[in-house]
Amino acid sequence: MYLGIAILAAILLVYMVMASQFESLLDPFIIIFTVPLAIMGAIWMLFITGTTMSVTALVGMVLLVGIVVNNGIVLIDYINQLREKHGYDLWVAILVGGKRRMRPVLMTALTTIISMVPLALKLGSGAEIWAPLARSVIGGLTLSTFLTLILIPIIYLFFEQIALKRAMKKHKIEMKPIGRPAGFDLSFIQ
């Protein structure tokens, strides 16, 4: 019960910190989408390994909130920088940002996952106590990293298109088509 409240409090606190950092309520909302993915991955891993839900598994889920949100911040912040500082179009910024930030996101996730493997395999004395924590972190981070690289850019594109439509309607600007730009060439992405 109390750890469930702790997970919700962690999500709320992380959201508030991100809202102040991004000076936006939308970007942190998009990043917070990674948290349910992480919790689903943790539950999935506990189910597959036959590990019961315990206090240490729930502590692993609280730990996941911070790690997973970090990967989302790395991706969304870079996409925003490409759009604001370098003037990239929405689609181009998402594609370039996704490609250039894939390695840092994967490195963060893989180092954490690999470091948890000895605990998850119950190697060493006392590891059986921490195995549920390690398994929940491995499962949550695996699923959320994969989906962060795919789903978060899609959600970002969706919300940015809605914001663009509203801004154009509010300022009575003629709508240009939203979607892949005409003559869009992927060969420049390096």
C-alpha cells in the first residue's frame, strides 16, 4: 500500500521537476508515458521468472521511475533543442534526435541492466533478497527503453501536431498539411 503511494509520489515529484526544467506541462506529460511502460515491463518480468510481488520488487519499480524518465528527458530535450536552436522542422527534429540519442539511451539502459544480472541470477550471498528488485528493474528498463525509442517520438509528434493546429486556428493562419513534408529525404540523417 505505502510503496504504491511512494510510486505515485515519485511520479508526481518527477513530473513537477521536469515541468520546471522544461517550462512546459506538455513535454513532462509525454515523458511520463514511459513510467507505465516500465511498470508493465517489471510486472511482465516478475511473471515470466515466477517471482512473487514483494517489497523489494516494488522498491525496484520506484527506482525505475527515475531511470526511465532520464531516458525520456535525453530524447525529448534534444528534439526540442534541434527545433528551437537549430530551426529543424518537427519531423526532421524527431528523426535526427531519435537517431543521435539512441546510443546514449541504450548505453544508460544496458549498463543498468547488465549490472543487475548478477542480482537477478541470485549470485553471491544475500542476492536472493534483492533478486526481485533486479528482475523488476531489468524487465521494466528493457521494455521501456525499447518503447521510449519508438513510442515517445510518436506521442511527441501527435501532441505537437495538435498544438500546431490550435495555434494556427487561434491566429487564423492557413493550415499547411501536417505530416511528412513533400520531398522528404532521409538520406541527410547521419
